[in-house]
Amino acid sequence: MTHPFHTLCGRDFELVTFRQNWGEDRVYFYDDNERLRAISASWTSIGPADPFVVISGGRSSFRTADLLALVALIEQSQEGRDV
């Protein structure tokens, strides 16, 4: 797993299957208790590297698209409020 905040970060699991569910690519594996689990494929090393991460070389914590989405969310939450 490559997502730095996931509880399974740094662990290796055998891939059972890879498919799209709930509008995103997911990987399926068996955990330590032999339960079938699924997590977002983007949190793993299975897919291609995020182009932003490659180009930024780790120098930025935020992608432009994510920052713009945050601005929109903040503006939406403040609509109708006397700020």
C-alpha cells in the first residue's frame, strides 16, 4: 500500500482481483484474518503513478484540482451566511 495514512501502509498482500466498484477502481485481497477486503486502487502501488506526484517530485502537498474543489466547498458552505 502506498497511501501514507492508511493503517495497512507498508504491508504487502496478494492481489485477489482488481475491478471497478462504486465508481472507482478497487483492489481485493485477503487480510490477516482471511477476510476478503477491498480498498481504492489509488491507495496502492498497483496502478500507474499519479502524474501530479511524478511531475511535482513530492514538493507539493496539494494538487490544484483538489484546492479548487476545496474552495468551491467552502464557498458552498458559506452561501446564505452573513460572513
